[in-house]
Amino acid sequence: MVGYVSGRLVLRLIKEGHMRPPGEACLEWRVTTSSRGTRLTQCARFKPRELLGRVYLYLVAPFHGLVFPGLVRRIIADAHAA
């Protein structure tokens, strides 16, 4: 879903498909511009369902620190290449 929130461009990916975490997952990118350049902000949200969802969250959370910075770098590199 792409839209504008408070005048800012927002791209939101709501996870649906083959990987079904025990809860609701959302990955969001916000693009803001200023005189100093463009900023891409990434936010991951997970709302766990019951105990299994909390266990999943605590087991997977450490890996987000490894995966998400590379994801943002790749988005930026692709944007510069386009």
C-alpha cells in the first residue's frame, strides 16, 4: 500500500503469504525530503498472538538487526541505479 501520511510518502507492506508468523506483521518505509536531501525511514511492527507469538518475536528479533540494514542499503542502491 502506498499513500501519504501527514504529507509524507509512505509505503507499507503487510505480510501475507507463505510465511505465517503467529501474529500481525507490518514493514513500513517513510520517505521524507528536505533541503539536506532525502531520508528513508524503515519501521517493522509485529503484534504477537498469544504465547507462541511472543516466543517467535523474541527468537526472531535479534536477526532483524542483521537483515534490515542490508535491506535498506539495497533499496537505496537500487534507487540510485534507477
